[in-house]
Amino acid sequence: MKKFSGILLCTDLDGTLLTEDKSISKQNIEAIEYFKSRGGLFSFITGRMPCFVADICTTVTPNCPFGCINGGGIYDYQKREYIWSVTLPDCVLELVECAYKNFPQTGIQINTLDNIYSSNDNDAMERFRKRTNLKKNPCHYNNIQQPIAKVLFCDENEENINRLIHLLSSHPLAESFGFIRSEKTLYEILPKGISKGTALLKLAEHLGVDMNKTVAVGDYDNDVEMLLAAKVGVAVANASPAAKQAADFVTVSNREHAIAAVIDAIDKGSLLAHAQSL
């Protein structure tokens, strides 16, 4: 048996594995290859869609499926297919319409399992697309034919986001959905009960991995459930207060090769020392 056999390491992408310029450091790449070569299972759980992580998969090549859509899907990149996924009920469009009528200046992006649509554009959404290498694909939310996986609102005015959160959380249909702040400028509607923690549990079950041998690394509020679900949750130094509070440990920042630091701690036995099965 190899040194890291049976250990599943899942990382968030933006703000964790990726630096601000969306690159992955040489130190992180080498550490991930070392981890995989000795039997470790490396993956990530992201808010992104599978079609927009091809460059990342080419660079670090996860050796098992990964979580996407902030926990709404598990995707096998080798087979180019979903292993598991969930979508929103059609009544989500009532919340979208409510948001649009009250905040017409806020950007709206609709994600299906395979496509992303720009339903209401603004400067913040344009900058978000540029930052994440997304193409503009205009389509009104009422004209989208595929089941919706998540809805993303984008506004650089924090007060607008806070007011939108209050509006949607008090909507009569709010209890039928999940909501998450994925960045300061982003707020999302997800299927009820879905989070990155859900994806970690589903992935571990699919792989037959003992949850006592799971490590998760993240930086923001949408990573909290993943950090709590893993045996060991690690927040990067640049993480939000909520992510740090949920984590068992805080490591270096995403600028300082955080994933390499986590793998080094696993290698030395310090990170998973309290897991009885190791």
C-alpha cells in the first residue's frame, strides 16, 4: 500500500488553489503530483461548471471525479459525464423575477448543467466573466429550456447584495431553496440542502473513501460546509472569518502555495494525526 492510499484531498479553486491571476504555482503542481504518485486521491470542489475547468484539469489532472456547481454535481472529467447532479424546481424563476424587478441593476447569470447564460448584464458581471474566462451568452431567464442548476447574482455594491439577500430570504418560496454568498460580490440560489459539503460526501461515497481520511481546503463562506464535512478542514490564511471558524486548521495563503503546505503536513503525519483510522 502506498503512503497516501485511501486519503481524499479536495480543494476549492478560486482563492485557494488558484492565485489572483488564476494560475497554479509550480510548488502546488509538484506537490499534487507527489501526492497522487503515492496513492492519494486529489480532486476539487468548485462553484464552476465542468465546461470551464478544462485548463485546470489539464494543469493538475485530478485522479478522480470532482465536485462542481457549489455542490450540485459530481463530474467525471475523463468520461465527460456527470456521476450525480441535482437541479432547481421551476418555481425558482419566481425568485429571479422578484430579484430583477427590485434590483434591475444587479447582474443575473443562469447555470444549467451544461451551459451558462447571461440573463441580465452589468459591469460587475462582465468583470466576473473576464476573471473566470467565461463567454457572454445572452438569454432571458424565461427562455432557457434546460433545467436550472443554480442562479448567480453579481453586484459590486455590497449594500445591494445585502438588500437582495434580505429580499430573497423573506420570499414565500425561500424555504424551497438554498442560498450562499460565494464571494463578496456574488450571491447564489442552489437546490435545497445542497452545498460543497454535500459534494464531498457524495464523492467519498462514490470512491469508497472513509470520511476519516478526507481533507478539504477552502477560503470562503461557500466552503464552510465542505470544511465541516471533511475529517480535517483547512482554511487558507486569506480565508473569510466564517471559513476560518469552520476549519480545524489555518494554513498559509493561496499566494504561498497553500495546497503544497497541506500536502506537506499530510506527508509529515501532523494533519491527520487525530484521525483514528490513520
